[in-house]
Amino acid sequence: MGVIRKTKAVEVLINTFNSSDEAISAKKLIEQLGTMFNKTTIYRVLDKLEDDGVLHSFLGKDGLKWYAKCTGCSATEHKDLHPHFQCLSCGKVDCLTVSVTLPKIPNRTIEISQLLIQGRCEACLA
């Protein structure tokens, strides 16, 4: 998509992600912002931000779609090939900074990979 138009919805969503180090589910965003913007607007802006390399998405527990800030991505290339961790106790979801090696598959190219690791976070273990 290229240049992001700074509409009120874009500004609010970007600020929401900039104020958090955790991933945020689409469902939670709709609950938080549903009085300011309708569901269609929220999904449209999330898709646009993902297309522009600002956010990346992945599926969490129960098939919910989660979004997190990108690092070093652009509209032409997503570099977010990393695992995500979801706490089974508190529900917190975040990006992990560990390396995962994807297998080479003959006669195929991997363009998207999702790895969700579930367990207990540091706060719930204490």
C-alpha cells in the first residue's frame, strides 16, 4: 500500500501498539475501541497496517487473530519469522526473540510460518 494516511483510526491504533510491548488480539481491540470506531474500520486499518509492514499477525489459542509491532519490515517484505508465546494462565501473548530454523522443503518456498508456544509466563510462574 505504501504511504499510510494518518486518519484518526490509524493514529489511535498505532498509539495503542506503541504503548504496549505485547501482542493484542483483534477481539480486544474491538472491545477497547468499539465506541470510537466500528468493527469494520478497525479490521480495515489493521489489514492496512499489516500490508504496510507496521504490524504482523498470527493465530493464537482458540483461533483468535493477534497483532504485534513489526521490526524492520516494509510493505514489500515481512521479516517477522519468529515464534510467539501465549500464557495459558493470564493470556498474555508476546513475540519471542529466539531463533527458529525452518526446514528446507524440496520444490517449495516458505512464505509464511506461524509458531505459537503455549505455557506459563514469568509472572504466572512466580
